[in-house]
Amino acid sequence: MDSFIIEGQKSLNGYIRLHGAKNSALPILASTILIHGVSVIHNCPDLSDVNETVKILESLGCKVARSGSTITVDATTVNSSSIDEQAMRSMRSSIIFLGALMSRATCASIYFPGGCDIGARPVDLHLKALKSLGAVINENGSSIECCAQKIIGGKIILPIPSVGATENIIIAAAVSKGRTTIINPAREPEISDLAGFLNNCGARIFGAGETTIEIEGVERLTPCEYTIIPDRILASTYMSACAITGGEIVIEDVLPTHLSPIFPAFNEMGCKLYLSGNILKICAPKHLKRVRSIKTMPYPGFPTDSQSPIVAALSVAKGTSVIKETVFENRFRYVSELRRFGADIDINEQLAVINGVKKLHSANVNATDLRGGAALVVAALAAEGESTVNYVNHIDRGYENLELALSSLGGAVKRIYNEKD
Ligand code: UD1
């Protein structure tokens, strides 16, 4: 597994453009198997999770090509409805193929997904919802078989607004008989992006981003060209990296409304934010201030994926910050690695109490998951001396060449390739 070597205490300055949103690219690519024809998806980030998704599409018989950030998927040749166990375990969002395959091939045969170890992450809501749409599901502990001769619209009430379950329902119900209503769906921008793509292909999905989604099933979808939204979590990671290094950066291609849940925290930290259309400038103070309280919540709340990088930044803020994680039960695993830099953070179940220290020192740390790994990079950027972050394969799942992006802003981040991989 590769590592990053980071020489800290270099403030970040300059311009950086966001790549496309990982969490949009994955469901949108999976949903292309519904479409008889060639889908053209622009702004697809070059991430290991996207590459795994492409491999799954190919294993199902799709012809996939990438040119720069554009991926074309020809799904006319889909000839399989099963995904092997290794591919399913490569990432959590492989579960999104369930609804798509069931719709395209009548039956889907898959395994329980893997992904970041940030909590139990069951898929009960996905399965229950698909049953409501007429699926017959057989599970045997490791594999899932899901069949429906015809997907029939229904009313689904989600007890929690699960992003993945909402996506699976939207994808499964897009081509169906009748009307599907989702009460309490996830409202994340990536849900609206998925609906936007499918609607461009002829689907009739209304209310994405709101508290009720209505889907009028259509008989067939036709191919379209679509551009994925910019990655708001990447923006929050750059902002955290800028904040901890006392830098001044301009982030291009932001969608301000998607970032509005995190702006108050950065303001409270003493950062100045300037917006001009799709451009955000962030100017960090020399010494960050603490944030009284942040609670992660489903959108439009503070995103759980932005929690780890901001905790890293707050580790050097003046005063004590408190962050409550309400979405995943095991999302502070990276904190024990963060302490190796000298961070003073107490974890009490879902609560992190961050007592800001004057400075961090260098450390040799292991990334434990995608966003936790990014938090370690943020800390290393501010630490005195040279730090090593190992297992950056976790980071590569969601950040495209993070070392190059941060180096272009003046950070000193080098990748060490591990020959043994
Ligand atoms: C997606 C995102 C992830 C983000 C998360 C929350 C992708 C590829 N990943 O993950 O980056 O952190 O949303 O914004 O888009 N749950 C159940 N049963 C289920 C499904 C979920 O109990 O069947 C629980 C989960 O354990 C978790 C909560 O619901 O506690 C939210 O999970 P969910 O919104 O489904 O997250 P993901 O779709 O896995």
C-alpha cells in the first residue's frame, strides 16, 4: 500500500478546481445499466471506487471507455445479472447495483457489500424497500438474490433518510409500472444529481432534494449526456487543509448551496469566506478559533463525511470544540491516529471533545478509512517536521491525486509507491 510523506507547516495558497462528486458518480454509473444505449457521463473523477464501479459494469457485459473525465457506458450488451463477491466487497456502494440489475435483468445475484469500516452499515432498508416494489429476496448471510418479474410502484416510508436506500429505490422504480412515493428520502445533492441524470434519460422523478419523492415509472429510458456535480466533500477537505495551515486558497467550481451547511463552522473558526458565483475564496487566520458545537446530520445538516477533516483542523484551534457524530456509530476511529501528532481529543461514544493544542508534531500514522485518512493528511500539513501517512489506498477511493492537488497549493506531499503491492 502506498504512503504519503508530508513535510508540514507550509501554508496552502493558490487556485484549485474541484473534481466531480464521487457519491454522484457511483450511483449514476450504476444506473446506466438501465439504459439501452450509450450514456456519456462527464466530470467523472479518477478514483479507485469509480474504477471498481467500471469493472463491475464491464463484468456485467457493458462496454465502458474513459477519455479524460468522461466515461461512456454502452449497456446494450448487458449479459449477466450477478456480481462476484470480491467486487461487491470492494466498496459499500456496490449495493446500488441491486435495484439497477433487478430492473434491467429481472433478477440480481450479488453479495453483501464491503466499504469503509465506519459502523455496522446494514442494508436492511434497501432490501425492505425493494420488497415493497415487488421484489422477492433470498439472503443466505453472504449473498442476496433479488427477483421481480415486474417492478410495481408503491409507497415507501424510510425510518432514516438513507442515501443508498433512496438511490436504490429511485433506480429500481425509474422503469416500473405505476407510481412510487418515498417518504423521508435522503435529500443530499447527490440524490438530486442521480434524479437529474435519470430524468434527462426520460425518467419522471419529482421532488428529489425534498421531503417526499414521487417517481412515475416509465417503460424505457433513452441515453443522454450528463455532467456530474462538483464534490462538496472535497471542497470541505481543501477548506480544512487551508484552515489548519493558515492559508488562502480559491476553490473553483463550487456549488455554494451544497456547501452552506459547513460555512458557519469555518466562519466560527475565524476563516473569511468570499463567494463569487461558483468560486469560493477562503482566508484562514493565523490562529484558528474553536467551534462551540457541531452535530453531523443528514443533508442539509453538517455532513458526516466532512467531520474528520474539520476535527483535524480544530485540533490546533484555540479553545475546546465539541463534535457529535449522529450518522455512523464508528466514525472516530482515525482519532487514535490523530493523537499521534499530539492532538488532544477525548472520545465519549459519539462525542469528540477537541482541546486545541498550540502545535502538532510529526508522526507516522495509518489511514483507517477514506475521510479519516484525509484528516491525517490535513494534520500532517500543519505538523512540525516530516510525517508519513500509510495505507493511502483508503484516500485514493475518494480523492483524485490528493498529493498533486495539495502540492499545487504549496503543500509538500509526496507519494511513496510500495513495490510489494
Ligand atoms: C452515503 C455516502 C457516504 C456518506 C453517507 C451519509 C455514498 C457512496 N456514500 O453512504 O459517503 O457518509 O451516505 O451521508 O454515497 N442504514 C441502515 N440500514 C440501511 C442503510 C443505512 O441502518 O439499510 C444506516 C447506516 O448504518 C447509517 C445511516 O443509515 O447509520 C446512514 O447511512 P446511508 O445514508 O445509507 O449511507 P450510505 O448510503 O452507505
